[in-house]
Amino acid sequence: VIIILTLLVVLAIPYFDTLQRRLEAKRVPSSLMSLLAQARQYALTQRQRVVVCGSLSGVICDTRWNDGVLIFHDLNRNSKRDADETILGYEAIAVRYGQVTWKGAGARSMIIFQANNGMPNGSNGSLYYCTRDIALNRQVILSRVGQINLRDLNQDGIYEGAQGLPVACL
């Protein structure tokens, strides 16, 4: 009985690992899209500049997108969270099998939604979720007008980037 159970466990471990990787590849981009939509909605409804950035602590921006995403009002427009600026949200992303990176216009390390129209003027770009398996790579695209997209144009399970090709990670 012990030998049979050991064999079952040894055979099941690779499948469990694959399942965990696939679940993370679905969860992380979905969370990122939701957080971007939330930030844009705050900017539109509250008519205040909103910053989205990677953050380990949930208090300051430190470009650690793998650990978490911080959303805050940027009242003084310095793109840094100051003590008097309200945190609108924080979600621990806790990436285990891949890596999240931001690549945007102007080489900014954060996303800024404007107070007057909720658009990411000068902050359009993409959040990439990258793994060693190309089929699990994802690109959350943020357009100049604030649209947030994740594309699998031909429904084959391999997501495409802005150019329509499979997501290529750097």
C-alpha cells in the first residue's frame, strides 16, 4: 500500500505543478486587469490623478510588480506616494512561477491615470506576465485611451501581444 501510494504521489507531482502554473497564468493577468480598471474608474469618478505601481509593502512604489500592485491618489503630481496621499487599493500578486514587468511609454516605472479624463496619457504600455512556457505568457495591454486588453485572437490558448504575435518576453 505504501509503495502504491508513493508511486501515485510521484506520478501526480508533475501534473500538480503544471496545474499550479496554469492557474497562476490565469489569476495574475486577471488581477492586473481588474486593478487597472479600478484605478481608471477612481480617476474618472473622483477627478483626481491616480498612480498604479509595483510595490512590496503596499505603501510606496518600488517597481516590484511580482509582489504587489499599489493604487493611490497623487495629489501633488510628483508620482510618489506621500504620507498625506490616500491609498485606494493594494493587492499582493505573489507571483511564484513567472515574472511581472511593466513596459510603458516614456520609460516610466508606473502608470498614471489623468484626473480630467481618466486616460493614461503618456502611460500607455503593457504589463507582461512571463514564464518559461510561451503558452502561459500574457500581455495586459493598456491603450492610450485607457482600454485594457488581453488577447487570444484565434482562441488557441496562446495569447497574442499588441502586434498579433505570441507574447514574447524580454
